[in-house]
Amino acid sequence: MTRLYLDWNATTPLRAEARAAMVAAMEITGNPSSVHAEGRAAKAAIETARAQIAAALGAEGADIIFTSGATEAAALALAGRGVACAEVEHDAVSAWCDNRLSVDGWGRVTVSDPASAALQLANSETGVIQVLPEGLWAADLTQAFGKIPFAFNWLGVTCGFISAHKLGGPKGIGALVVKRGTEIAAQLKGGGQEMGRRAGTENLIGIVGFGAAAQAAASDLAQGMWAEIAEIRNILKEALEFPTKEVYFPGWETPLECKATGEGPLEVLPNTLSVVAPGWKGETQVMRMDLAGIAISAGSACSSGKVRASRVLRAMGWGEEDAGSAIRISLGPGVTRDEVLRFAETWRAAYQKHRGRR
């Protein structure tokens, strides 16, 4: 049976638009810093991609600094600043935090000094969308970009991090988006590329692919594709719910209100569903589904590939066993109703088998 990929928050398949743009860029010979015709052609391709990303992100007039990914973008914005961040932030952000802010059972955080804080707009595990305070220094936009409507220029933040491979672009390219006039000290120094903020010859092929992917993602969002994906996600949620309420959905309910039904007080990403099956390790669930031809993820995975209890769910108040029994299903364009029902049927059968052994 054809494998089913339900781990879109980890990375996405390369869009046809990005692939075509990258193949065309491979024919461009020049170095973008060269002043001859070949160099100018390379520079023009980069500036076209920069404009495509700015338009898709609602960041016209802001500086878009290309990096190797959102992790480097976060480091460029946060290193040495002593920022505060929520306990549910991605490791690429929390690694730079001097002060960690607690969250409630829905994943909400209160910030007293936004100008010295960094927060995610959307959580990759639960899908919870955070309300960002005005004047925030930095926002992790990685999971939200291309999935929900927003504009960088309307968020009231100074910096934002984005990554190409989360919306159908290539891996290894991202960007730091900065309000024009903001002082950002370069960490990589040398030739003065990227407005003096990030030295080194630009990744022309990756940048061009990023631009094409961002443009296509914005078109999908405008045409209502993610609203359709939300409907399929809701079908999946209903298919996983049991009459006796044996599984829980962080972000849709809190650990103190596990019998609650319906949506929580916050919005969630249209493609994301976190599921807790108490007593069934997330790592085991991932392996069982992988053997069945379905790719999902556990609550959190470190760089070495070892699965551990979800730090995000623990911060939200879920117990150690529950946090270690979480999986994340994340959908994307092209995932069908029949496919999520196939997952639900496969997962329920494995779950019942697991319970029979307890």
C-alpha cells in the first residue's frame, strides 16, 4: 500500500513551482556580488525571490535577510539579547532565552516586557495560535507562514523567523524578517552580503526555490485550501474520539478539563492535531504507524532522533505519562478524507491491541 505522509509540520514535500524555479536557477552562472551581466542576473533572481516572500508574508518595506534556515535566523536576532520566551517555544528559540515564561493549560503566555521577548505565532506540536503582544521583539513565524492569514507588517513585531521547507520550499534556506532601520549585528562577517547582516555567497538556488514556494503557498491560502484541510483535520479528530473519551487533544482541551469537548479558547493551525493516548508511548505509536506505512511524529524529537516526553505538553500542565504518550498528526495540501480515515482505522486497531495487552 502507498505510504501516507502525515508529518507536514516537520517538513513538506517540495512544491512543483519551487522545483521548476530551482532547476531554472541552476542555469544562472554568475555570483550575485559580481557587477557583470552574469552577476546581475543572479542578483536579480535573488531580489525577485525577496519580493515574492515579502508579498506572501505581508512584509513589504521590511528587510528580508536570507539565512540557512529559521534556526540561524533566530540566532541572528536573539544572540546576546537576553530575551524572555515561553516554555513552549521551539528549541531554536529557547536556546537563547535567559528567562522562561510559564503558560496556562491552553498554551497561553503573558508577557510583561514584549520588547525583550520572543514568542511563536503557532506551536508546532499542538497547533495553538498565540496572540502576540504589540511591540514584541521577535516572533517565530515558521509554522504559521502559509497556513493562516496574517501580515508581518500588522503583527507589531520587530523581527520574524521563517523557513522554506515548512511551506513546500527546499531545506537549508530561511530568512530573518526585520523592520527596516532595526539594528542587527552580523554573526557571519566577511563580504557584506545581505545588507551587511549575513556574509557569504548567497544560496541562489535555495533562495529562488523559497520565493516560488512562498508565492504558491500564498495563492493556496487565498483560495481557501487550508480551510478545506481544517475540515479534513476535524474529520480525523472525530474518528479518533472514543465514546468513553480514552484519548485527549491538547490545545482543544486542558489537562484539568479532560472531559471538555469542542474547541478550546484559542485558535489552532488548520492542519495540526496533538493526540494523547495515556499509557501508550509516543515512540511506540510512531514505530507502529511507520510499519503500517504511515508517517507521523511523537510529541517532540531531539536532533539525535531519540523521542522524549513532550516538553510543550509538560509546560501546559500535562503529566509525565501523558506527555510521553503524545503524537502529532499534521496534514498538508493533497491529504484526503479517505487517507485520514485510513490512519484513524489503523491507529485505533493498534490502540485496542495495545490496551488488550495491558
